[in-house]
Amino acid sequence: MNTLTRWCSVAATASRIGFRELTTFYTWRTWLFGWFLRLIAQVLFFGTIGMLSGSHERVRYLAVGNAAVVVCIEAMVVITTTVRERGQGTLALQVAAPAPFALTYLARGAYCLLVGIVSSTGVFAVAAVVFRLSMPFPEVLLVPVFLAVAGCSAYGLGTAVGALVLRRPGLQWLALNTGYMSLMTFCGVNVPVDYWPAPVAAMARLLPLTHGLQALRDLLAGAPAATVLGGLGSELLVGLAWTALGVVLLRQAVTGERHRGTIELSA
């Protein structure tokens, strides 16, 4: 029990540090009128493309998909955390903390996920109003839950990729951009998954967002509860698998750094 309490305390402290760090990047004004406005513009751009097709269903498809992928974009910023920790000289301190490094890493970047849920929900609401999308009530109130599940899956993927770029800091932004662009391309955001060749579609179903986004679409379309919950459950399983892989890769990366004596105490 003492060990669990200690781990929880370390995780809570790491999470607070992460949110504190966020306030050094943004004020509420710069976040709202800078980053959040940029996300809205992205979703409105794709929704407007749908309007050019003359199909309201196409507008709905693009608006919902691009609003949902926002949570994945933000969650995957966790990829940059390992590199930032090395640059700031805090990686060794996290490894020395009385808790598994994977735990402090996951808690440290939790703000990426939580802010992503808020951003994605806000963008979804704006898109629904701008494009006059009809939303079933009270089902629409569950949208943040579905976004949270998809975001957690993307966070797991980001953790795994972050472990891979720990020793290759120059690849962090390439990895981040390639990661979320792959989700936008293959996971049903702008075109159905089945649009792609069978091998690509099969791989897409192993990625975050694919099942969660389809479950969200089913929810908004009034599909049976079993169908919706099945898709959401599949998304949870995908997320758990990626998170487990991320934890294993983090442990291997840190062990390798220890053996090489390359965990620096300073930048």
C-alpha cells in the first residue's frame, strides 16, 4: 500500500509539473486566439471542402472526423517529452524517482491529453454550429467521452514513438508530424477506411482513432448501443495495446541509456 501511495504521489507531482510547464508555453489568451483558433481553422477548411461537393452528409463526415482527430494531434505531442526532458536535464531525475519511469513519463505529459480533449470538444461544438449539423440529444453529450477514449489511444501510440526517438532527438518533430498525419490519412477522418487497399485498411484498424471515430459516427447516427459500445471497446483495446508497448519500449530505452552511461544530469 505504501508503494502504491508513493507511486500515486509521484504521478500527481509529475502531472502538476506538466501543467505548470504548459502555462509557460501559453496564456489563456495565446492558447485561445492562437492555437485553438488554428485548430478551428483546420476543421472549417475541411468542412468547406465538403460544402464544395454540395453534399451535407459529406460536410458532416469531414467536420466530425477532423474535429475528432484534434484530440489525437494534441495527445501525440507527448512524443516530444522524452527529448525535452533530456534537453532540460531532468531525465535522470525522473529515472531516479521512487516510481517507474514510465509512470512519471505518462503523468508528466498528461496535460497533452487533457488539453486535447478540451480542444477537440470545443472544435466539435464550433463545427456543429457553423455547419448547422443536427446532433441527437442527449447522445451528443457523450462526445467528450468518445474523444477521451480516442485520445488515450493516441497517447499510448505517442508514448511508444517517444521511446523510439529518445536517442534520436532530431527525429522528434518528423515522428510527431508523421504520426498524426497518418491518423488523419488512414483512420477514417476524411475518407472511409475501406477506401484504402485491404492491407492498408487492415493496418489502419490497428491504429488509434479508427474504431473510436467510427463509434462516434455510429453514436451520432443513432446506431444500436451494441454497435457503438463494440467500436468503443475496440478502441480501448487498441489503446491498451499501444500503451503497453510504449511502457516496454520506455523501459528498454532507459535501461539502454543506463548501460551506456548517457542519462545526463544537465543539458
